[in-house]
Amino acid sequence: MTSPIFTRDRFTWLTYLMLGYYAYLLNVFGPLMPFLRAELGLSYTEGSLHFSAFAVGMLLAGAVGDRLARRLGTRRVFWGGAAGMALGTVGLAVGRALWLTVPSALVMGGFGTLLLVLIPATLSLRYGNLRTVALTESNTVASLCSSLPPVLVGLLESGGLGWRHALTLSVVFVALLAVQFRTVALPELRAVQTAETTRRRLPWGYWAYWTVLFLSVAVEFCLIAWSADFMEHEIGLGRVLAASSVSVFLGAMLVGRFVGSSLARRVPGLRLLLGAQVVTGLGFALFWLTRAAPLALVGLFIAGLGVANLYPVTLSLAVGAAPGQPSTATARATLASGVAILTLPMLLGWLADRLSLGAAYGVVGVLIVAAFLMTLGAASRVRP
């Protein structure tokens, strides 16, 4: 029996690049946070409000994004999300006070997450049983774009142009995407997801993987959000170098997703996920427990290799556990991401203000162990 062939077209590349646009802006907060906190005189807790505002936007979009797509059409919601995220980015770039930068992060999270709802759903419809390949490849492109913020923030700041230009560059990028891909047709979710399937409750297996998704995103964003500050205050690197060190983690995620997209063609998703969780745990332990900069960077790199495939593989398993409900499944999955980003970076920042950032990072170890155990539990209840 001949295996189906995975092919890419203009729609595929549009979704890949738009997910890269979203990922770039989602991951820009960590590298710019030391500069934003210094400029506005913010505490760790106040700085974490930006992550929380973005996450609140994610929760709102995750609750209504699938309904909007079925009512207004995929195309309108897709391009409206891209434009709204650009508007919020402009607000963050020009903001000089907390009352403007935090609402801008909210707008970015709300409109941008409409893309996060639609991209996995439309790719799952387009590729069916090959969705793990498509989702892993799209997240590989996302990782490539995610690795750029720490480099650009460091270069632009040290070059005298200022870290805010790292935000305005993304607005130029999405404008070019609109010019190049504006005529590409997008699958209409309302044409394939009937009223019967949208009313049916998502199965238990889906919610088990939803929990794993929540824990995985929490691990990823606790590392992205505070690793620059950890490298500065716990390891002793200078601020610019510490901000740039986040690129080690994001670069490792890029490498990990390249490897993961290849492994996804021949390794079962569950096995790939469990292996990624083990690698994540080993890397984080080295990063957290050492106080030598070279070893901390090695640990951060290993953790990034593992974290790389936690989100796409778990999302693929979750969608597979809810057949016939791709947009509902992906919309609810963004709620897991939103809740994780809303609560865990803020919790870690709150603990850092009261204890130390090093002590607060112990939370991440607990999350990794919990994700591994929950995956084993989900696997015992969900048929592949």
C-alpha cells in the first residue's frame, strides 16, 4: 500500500508564514522585558502583566474564534486577526506608559490568537492523517521566527536604534504577506463542521491532552519569559548578553522542530511526545541547578530541543482525539495556551519578587513531571 504524499502549496506557505508572524510577536516579550522594565521602572510582577494581558486576549479569542470563523468566514477572521495584531504591535512600540503597553499586549493576544485558532484547524482539514507533519512543519517555521526576537532586540539596542524597532519590523512583514498572498483561498470551516459535530461534547481523551498542552505551554513560556532575567541576576551575565541568550533556547527549538518534523513521519506521536518531555526535563535540570554560564546555556539549549515538539505533537494528539471537530478542538486548545501564559509567568514573577528567581524556577520542574505523568494517563485511555 502506497503511503500518501505530503505536498505544499501557496495556502500551506501562507499558514506557515502567518504562524511565524504570530510566533515572533508572542516570543518578543521575553527578550524585550529587561529593557521595558528598566525604561518604565517596573517590578517583575508589573512586567508579567504584559504576558497576562496577551494571555487574556488568547482566552477571549479561544472562546469565540471558531464561532466567528463559522459565522463570518475563515478569510475575514484570518486577515482581520493579522491586521488587529499589527495594530496592537504599533501600540506597544509607541507606548511609554504601562496603561498603553498592557492594553496593546491584550489586543495583540486577542486578534493574533484568531490565527492560532484557524491555522491548525485549516491545516488539519487540508492534510487529514498527515496533520502531524503539517503541524510540526508549521511550528518549525514558527520556531525560526521565534529565534529572531532576542537577536534583533540585542542588535538594535546595542546598535543605537532601540529595541522597539524589533516590533515595527513585524508590521512590515505582515504587510508584505498581505500583498503576496491576499488571493489565496482558505478552507471554510463552516462548510465542513456541521451543527451536529459542533454541539457534540469534546471527548475525555481530548481534555486529557488539553491538560498536557496547558502544562507544556506553561513550561515553554516560563522559560521564554524569565530566562533572560535568570541569566542576568542568577548567572551574572550583562543585560544585553542575557537578553540575547534567549536565542539559545529559541534556536534549539528550531533545531528540535526540524528533527521533529522528520521523526513525525515514522515515529508515533505518543512516543515522540514522551521522548521530548524527558529531554526537556534533563535540559531544565542542568539550566536551573548550575551557576556556571556555559553549563546554563547548554542546559537551556537541551531544554529547547525538548520543548520544541511538546506543543505541535500534543496538539496533533488532541485533534486526533476529537474527530470531526477540528475548529472546536483547536479553539479550545488556545484556551489551554492562554490560561498557561496568563497564570504561570505571573506566578513565577510573583514568587521571584518574594523569594528569588532561582527559587521560583522550581515551579517549572514540577510542571515537566506533571506533563509526563498526565501523558501516560491520557495514553492509557485514548486509542491511537
